[in-house]
Amino acid sequence: MTAQDEAAGTTVSRPPDIKAVPVRHPGRWVAVAIIAVIVAMMVHTAVFARVKRGNSLQTRFGWGVVGDYLFARPILQGVLTTLELTAIGMAIGIVGGILLAVMRLSVNPVLSGVSWVYLWFFRGTPLLVQLAFWYSGISYLYPQLSLGVPFGPEVTHFSANNLIVPMVAACIGLGFNEAAYMAEIVRAGILSVEEGQMEAASSLGMNRALTMRRVILPQAMRVIIPPTGNEVISMLKNTSLAYIAAVGELYFAQYIIAARTYQIVPMLLVACIWYLAMTSVLMVGQYYIERHYARGAVRQMPPTPWQKFRGLVRRRPPTPAEIAVDAGADLPTWHGVQGGQH
Amino acid sequence: MTGTPMVLAENIHKSFGALHVLRGIDLRVEPGQVMVLVGPSGSGKTTFLRCINHLEKINAGRLSVDGELVGYRERGGRLHEMRDSEVCRKRAEIGMVFQHFNLFPHMTALQNIMEAPTRVKKVRKDEVRAAAQRLLAQVGLSDRADHYPSQLSGGQKQRVAIARALAMNPKLMLFDEPTSALDPELVGEVLDVMKQLARDGMTMVVVTHEMGFAREVGDEVVFMDGGLVVESGNPREVLTNPQHERTKAFLSKVL
Ligand SMILES: Nc1ncnc2c1ncn2[C@@H]1O[C@H](COP(=O)(O)OP(=O)(O)OP(=O)(O)O)[C@@H](O)[C@H]1O
Ligand SMILES: [Mg+2]
């Protein structure tokens, strides 16, 4: 008998729970068996199998070599450079992307035209080619870069080779390319914001820049953040293309060691492990940032994995108050539409 | 009759491409007056409100708010278009309330109200906060200051929207069907706030189908149809004894 029934003063006799024979799924057990065999084979070949290389017996994947080099100084240096390139490339990409998106949506046809041509060029050519271009193309086309009045007298000039050092070429190449993709993401975000928001802000006397910064972009974030997270992860992987510009990032670092020691597969494994570690951290970060920007759009935040885990341990779901505390306590709890106002 | 009218519209025309929406509107709203605009859908009520608030540019006629032209500046007998910054300054003096509230969803009720005074007028934050809290109390929502719009009912949202407009100390308030998107039982709480505002002497132009409101606080009701003012006058007279056929037909549908 439920509380409601009691409250209603009625007595309902509850029938016993149904006990039925569940449907059998023999196919599942066959699939489990097949997969178990395949996994066992893979683990065996990856971990236990030994092969003779030279006059020593090694694991097939060369895990010993992987272990030797995983934290080698040049590799760590490469990881650091990869992170630097990712951060700088994304920073240029995001700022450029916002700029291009705002230009694209501008009423000024010159600005929107420039933005369109930019996107056309940078999305229409491969990143590898662009990086190679920034690295060697510029110094070939303009061996002497000069500062001065356009078409007028030169004030100073210097060699492009000094200016376009590998790192600068890679940052520009990755950033400018990213800006084209970010522009589309930001534009979709801006367009996703209701027109009424613009009107409300205008009617309060807010100008276009203020409206964009305080009203439109924060709301566009909800649409912008998830694909931007993916872009960061792509960017991290795309930094490996910067080897073409002779930048000592992770891929280039392991390549140099592999070329010297002929341990090609183990060194590629070293690179994979580091890339996976970095992208995993980024994915977790993306989850929490998305959650932050859902604020105001959902009435009750979904629990974080940690809260779910604690809830599991406690054997009861976390209360809204606990969720609010875990989320930084800036979230009011939802009480429903209160009566009394009506 | 000799004072500066708050809104003076003389033969206003407005077209969207080939669509001639306003076809010669003449109106006069005195300071402290409440004017209620009624009319069938598509008659141009929203467009007219948006013209008053510089959200649309008129094509012909003269429109002034508090003695100053809307959107233009008269210099040497010629009209010059206003710059964006001037338009923003003018808009800040006029409050507007929308049918769909248009609260900023990423800000709490209090932040919604504080945004424009702090960012546009650059008033000190603690002053703005105190004023915002007073306004929330005025619309009966002191306990909802830290709620996001998604956590408020429709009626509460609209009352926050009214408080947000009032926070700029407007000399004129425009309401575009403020209760049309509300459940019937929530309409009253919003109308109560508006009635109090009218009694406090705010100049208001209200587009609404709430004839009870028009009768109770309206100083004048204007019936628009097809981009023209068909009939206007004292609400009690126009609403009970309309002279024009089109007014009669419309009122028989909404009353
Ligand atoms: N930005 C615009 N571009 C083109 N046409 C428009 C625009 N805004 C309004 N219109 C047209 O102008 C006419 C009048 O619209 P308006 O919104 O002013 O009517 P309304 O009286 O407010 O109607 P409702 O009661 O439905 O809100 C309509 O035919 C509408 O389609
Ligand atoms: Mg309308």
C-alpha cells in the first residue's frame, strides 16, 4: 500500500511480483567466447610474446625500449613543445575565429567578404601544405622583410629566415588554420542565440560590442564549447604535422630517436602513449567546462562522475544540496514554481 | 496641452520592402499618461513600438520622444542620421518589455537587472545592487534574486523583465503584449505590477488585449488597423460604445 492510497483512505491489495522465466540469449555467450579468445591472443602477442632481435630476446612490442624512453629528456621536451603549440595555436584560433565570425555576420559587406575569402583559402588547402608554406614559402617569396611606409621608403629590413623561425611558423600555421574552423563554430554559436536577446540588450541601451561580449557570446558558449573541445583535441594531434617545419614536438622528438636507434615501433608507442594521456586529460576537462556553461539552461545540473560514484557508494542518489556544494555552491536549487504567487 | 508631449507621432510611415506597414500614424502621449494600443494581428502595433524605441527607422513623418526627434538630428534645416552611440543613449531612456520576456538566461534575476545600469550607465555596483533589490521588492520577487530565468515561472520572468527595464530610470515604458505568453492564472500578477506603475505616474504605451486593464488604468485607448489609427479616445467610451465598424468587429472578438 502506498502513501497515496493511505492518504486517500482506500485499501488496494498489491498482487505478488511477477516471476517469469527470462528470455535466454545464447548468442551473447558465443560472442563473449569469441571476443575472449581474440583479447587473449592480443594480450599474448602484445605483452608476453618474445622475439629474438640481434642477440637478445625481447617482447614483440619492445616494451622494455618503450619504458626506457617514455620519460627520456628529449621526449618530455617534445611533450612540452606539443602542449605549447596546442595552447598557442588554439589561442590564435579562438581569437581569430571570434573576429572572423563577427566580421562574417557584420552588415559591412567588405568585412564579411574578407572573412569569406579567408575561410575559403584556409579550409580549402591542407594544413601540412600551409605549415610548409609558412616555414619555407615566406622566406623564399620575401627574403628581405622590410618595415616602412607601404610602397614608400623602407625604414628597416631584416632577413625573413630569422623571423620565421620554426616555432613561429608552426604557431602561425596552426593558429591561422584553426581560426577558419573556429570561425564557423563561433558563427553557429552566435546564430543559435535568440534574436530577442539582441533586442532586449539594445532596448537597454547596450551597444553592439557590449551586447556581443556580455549577452550573445556567453550564451553562444553552450553551442561553441563542445565542438571547441574537439578542436583542441584535433589541434593537439595536428601539432605532429609541425615536424615539417622542423619543430621539435613529440612526433619529431621520437622520430629522431627512432632514426638513431632503429627502434621505430617502440618509439611510435611512446608517442601514442603520450598523445593518449594528453587527449584523455583534455576530454575530462571538456566534460567539466561543458557542465559549467550549461548553467542557467538546465534547472538541475546532472551529477558529475564523482558524485555518481559517491552516490553509488552511499546507495542513494546525491541530494540537490550536495550536488550544489560539489559544483561550487553557486547553483540555486530548483524548488519548482512556487504557489502563493497565483 | 502646451507641455512637451512624451511621444508625438505625426503621419508616420514605415515599409518593409514593398510591405507598407504603418500608413500615417498620428498619436500624442502626454507625460504620465497610459496609452493602450489595440488592434488585430499584423496591424503594425509592434512595429510602431519598435519605431519609438529606435529599433526600426521610419520612412516618412515626424516622430519625437520628449521633444527630441527619434533617429535623426535636425541641423540647419536638414535631417542627419544619428550615430549608433547616440541611438544607444536614447534607447537607454526608454524601457521596453517584450511578449517573450527576453531575460538573459545566463544571468540571475538580480544580475539581469544590474547589467545595464552597471555597464551602460557605469553606476557604482553597490548602488546598483541596492536599487535592483528595491526593484525586485517592488515587483514582489525579493526571494527570487538569485534564481536563473529557467527557474522562474512566466509571470515571475515578466516581472523581472519589468524591473530590469525600470532599473535604467526610463521616462517612458513600452509594453508589447506583456501578458500574451502567460498562463491565464499568471496574467494578474503582471498586470498588478503595471497598474501600480501607472498609478506612480509612469508614462506608458501598452499593446495588450487585456481590456480590463485598459478600462482600469488607461487614459486613452487607440484602435489600430491596417497601419492606421481607426479610433481613439477614453477607454470607457471607446470600449463600450465604439463608433467605427472595424472597432466593433474587433472588440466583439476580444471581449
Ligand atoms: N522586420 C520585418 N520585416 C518584414 N516584415 C515585417 C517585419 N516586422 C514586421 N513585419 C510585418 O509587418 C506587419 C505588421 O507587423 P507587427 O508585428 O507590427 O504587427 P502587430 O500589430 O504587432 O501584430 P501582432 O498582434 O500579431 O503582434 C506584419 O505583416 C509583419 O509581417
Ligand atoms: Mg506584435
